[in-house]
Amino acid sequence: MINRDIRERCFEFSARIINLGFSLQKMGGICFIFANQLVKSGTSVGANLEEAQGGQSRRDFIAKMSISLKESLETVYWLRLLRHTKILGEKELDPIIGEANEITSIITAILKSTKKLK
């Protein structure tokens, strides 16, 4: 079973990502592509975490958590790219990048501890 705190944290993170996506879409141009990629990966983190919660087996749980981890890593990539290209500033992005990194670390720890339980 996944801790309720990380589930709620991922839900709130998804909401932040959606709001960021709206802001990027308003900027137009290539930012529309960033918004699309970011919203897809950023909301998938929590969605797969929720699916893992309802996993039918330990193997299914690990598979869904692994997808959540991959999506989290992808989200960090897009956020870092936005910051690096200066499309958005550090002030706007650093807090959400920090949260994405923490979520990634938590999911990694859950996966490691689950895989140890054989």
C-alpha cells in the first residue's frame, strides 16, 4: 500500500503541472509543445501511482510504480529544459523542479523497498 501523503502530493503536483501547462499554452509557439509534453508526463506520475495502489499483484504494483518513476524522470527533464532555455525563469521553475525531484526520490525508495521483499 502506498502512503496517502505521496498520493496526495502527486495529485497536487499534477494540478501544478496543469496550471503551468495553461501558462505555457498562452505563450504560444513552441511553448505549446512543451505544455503538451509536460502535462502528459507530469499528470501520468500520479495516475500510475494510483493504478499501482490498485495493483492486482506485487508484480503489477512494481510495473505501475516503474512507469510512474519513468514519467517523473521525464517531467524533471522537461522542467529542466524549460529553465535551461529561459522560457521560464528559475523563480517559477525551481520550486516545482524541487518537488519533482523529491517525488522521484520517494518513488525510487518505494520501488527499491518493494523489490527487496521477496
